[in-house]
Amino acid sequence: MVTKPRLTLPGALALIAVLSILAYAQGRDVWRGQGNAENDAATDRDSGSASIPASSRNAPGAFDYYALVLSWSPTHCSSPEGQDDAMQCARRDGRRYAFVLHGLWPQYERGYPESCPMRGGAWVAQNVIDGMLDIMPSPGLVKHEFRKHGTCSGLDATGYFGLARRLYDKISIPRRLSNPFESQFMSPDEIVDALVAANPALRPEMVAVGCGGPGSRLKDVHICFTKQGALRECGSNEDQDRMCRSRRVHIPPVRSTQRE
């Protein structure tokens, strides 16, 4: 006759403990998996605008507003990339740039489209490129901006750069930032205040200041417009703390050879 093993009280307690640990571990893995899925879904929701259906994301013309991006040329010219940029940074005619047009960016309220599919391709005619070089002194930049951003505007290259110039011409640059000969240090709020003072229709919530690199140099300013070209408040892309957290921004001088 075979005698069945008997489970003693200490053995039963040990078995219960092992089973509890295994159940907890399994439940924890399931919970962690659900939590990650919820976080991923939240990230997906945050990556675009609630006003643009998911099926229309990255479709030409489907965006919420424009950001007109003006770059501070002396910061670019002091960078390693600027050392090889003769057209913008080492012109033989002595011209030096202050703010230049970097681009006109279609934006969602949160996030942005880019490199949207365009029938016929993202080709920019040479006469369009030449017509932008006085405010956007880089043929490569002109072509790059249309490929990445202009294709999402719903406009062809002629219409896109025509709108970019009209919006650029709407903004008056404060005198102290038009052709400075000396380095300046300002807070982002002071830069915004100077732009608002020079443009009566502009309000602080329509502007954001970007900085970066050694010494928190002025990188660019974003000014926000509706799709029809009217000034409007910016979306979360232009969150000031994200674009420049420094309270003291270095503004390198233009070093122009011509005083205005």
C-alpha cells in the first residue's frame, strides 16, 4: 500500500507564500502592460491637435496656425555651420544680417505636420528662390523649408513664399535689434516687450523667443498667425519655458559695416 504524503502546517504556509508571490508578479506584469498602453495612448493624443482628425494629420492644408520663424543671423554666423556660409555670413558687399526669415511653419495646436505628400513633388523654381534671397539668404534653406514645411501649407511654392514674405513684412523690428554694434543681454520677456512695442497689433501671447548654445544666445523668435495671415496667440509648440529657460539671453552684434 502506497502512503500519500501529508502536508504539514509549515509546508502549507510555505506553499501559500510561494503561490501569493507568483500571483502578485503576474498581476504586476499585467498592470504594467496596461499602464504603458495608457501612457502610449496619451502620448499619441498629445502629439497632434484635437481640431485635426487623425486621418488628416500630415495632410497638406490640415493645420491650425502658422509660426513665422525669424532667426538671429549673428548667432548662426558664429556657429561652425556659419563659418562655411559665405552668402549669409561673409558677404563681399559688406552686408550683415540681423533677423532673417528662417521659415513659415504650419503648426497644430500641439505638434506639427512635416514633409507632407505633394502632387508633382516639392520643387521650387529658380526665380522663386532668387526672389527670397534678400530676406532668406540661402538657396538651400529656401528649398529645405518648402520640402519640410511649405508642402504642408496646401500652397504651391509661389503662394507659400509669397505669404511668407507678406507676413515677414508685417513685422517691424525694434531699433535696438535692427543693426546693433554691441553685444546685448536681455531676458526673453524684454525681447517680447520690445517687439510688442514696435508692433501695436502684437500681444505677448503671440510671440515666443528661442535661445540655445554657449551663453544662451538668441536663436530665433516665433510670431504666430492664422491661416489667413492675421496675428493670433501661439499654441503649445511655442511654450516659452521649452524654447528658452534662460533669464539672460546673449544677443551677438550684427557687426555691420554700414550704419543706418
